[in-house]
Amino acid sequence: EAAQSTMVGASASFRGLISQLDKVTKSNGRVMLSGPAGSGKELAARYIHAKSGRAQAPFVTVNCAGVEPENMEDVLFGRETSERGLEKGLLEQAHGGVIYFDEVADMPIGTQSKILRVLVDQQFQRVGGNDKVRVDLRVISSTNRDLEQAIAAGSFRQELYHRLNVVPICVPSLADRREDIPLLAEYFIEGFNQSQGLPLRELSEDAVALMQTMTWPGNVRQLKNLVERVLILGDTTDPIQAKDLPSE
């Protein structure tokens, strides 16, 4: 778990992010993390959780884009049926800890009003159940979209936005923290060496120089994937050269 909340970097924009995250760890304020896909928003959420008083309690991710709209309420609220009994949803599983709404702009509009009610009442009913379920949750959300535009387009509820966006924090793109690229690459090389036994290779200066000029539309996630691919395909312990990196 510790590795899942390790933040790596030294750039000014990265240090600014850490100081903002550190300010919110001790509170219970709802945080909205914005930033491009792959920039590390879930990592930032896990960092808040790991440094908070809820660190020993669950961290539960709701993948808002990955759940079919018609299943979202079962997934969030759980359900009670005569044949299967009581099945806890993600909100109940996160009790005492953090619930993380990943890419909250993708939450179905019908579910949004129900989540709003949960935030107001701190309780809900399971699908098919009558009992009120009370939960103590810290809510962190993320988005790579402009939620103000989504509100204007009618796909996101303004009141929910205001409730989730108490503390807005922007997670910088990799392009905004280029000096962190070698630090991140070395961190990933060590990680893949420990987790998969891939070779522990050093980075040559020309490889670092090329990585710092490349475009990274997929941000930190793309860098991590590239490091893994180079290590798997290279099958050597020699330093990584610029020619080892993909040309696209």
C-alpha cells in the first residue's frame, strides 16, 4: 500500500502540488483533483488517504466511466434481494475511509442526484432495501474534463459540483514537470525490478535528454508504460540509450 501512495518529483510544480495535498490531509474537506489523464490523480488521492487519520480505513475507487449506468446504483448503494441477501455497495465498503470518484464527469446524471442526497443526508438505502445505512466517508473526486462546461451542457449537476469541489487541486501534466522525468523513470525501473525482476538499468544522458523533449499526451502513465516496454524488450543490463526509446 505504501508504494501506491509514493509521490516522486522535485520540480516546482510538483512541490506546489505536494504542499497543497499536505494541507488537506488532516481535514475532512472534499477534494476535487483536476488534471489530464495519466497525470496521477488517483495517486494524489491515495497520498491524501495515506497521510490522513483515515489511513488504516479503506480507500475505495468508483470507476465512474467503467460502470454501466443501469448498474451504477447497485454498485454504489448495494442491494438486498430475497435470494442473495444483503450485498454491500462501494459506499458501505468505504465506511470510515475514503471514497474516490474517478472521472466523476462520467457519472450518470440520475446517479448524481442520488449521490448528492447521500452527501447531504450522510445516509442512503440499498437497492431493494428499506433500512437507512449511515456512512462516515471522506469524498475525493477527479476529473480530466471541464466540469463548468459539463454543467452548461446539462450533463453535470451544479449543486453536486459545488459539494464535491470544496478544495480544488490541479495535478500538473508531465509536460509541466519535465525535470521530474529522470526521477520518475528511475523510480519505475526500480519498481519493475522489484515487482517483475526486470533488469535494473541505468539511464544514459542522451536517453534522459530525449525523454525530456518527447511529447507525453499520456503523462506519467505513458512514461511508466514506456519504461516497462524498454525493460522487457531490451533484455540486457546495459544503460538505456536514446536509440532504445521508441521513435514516435
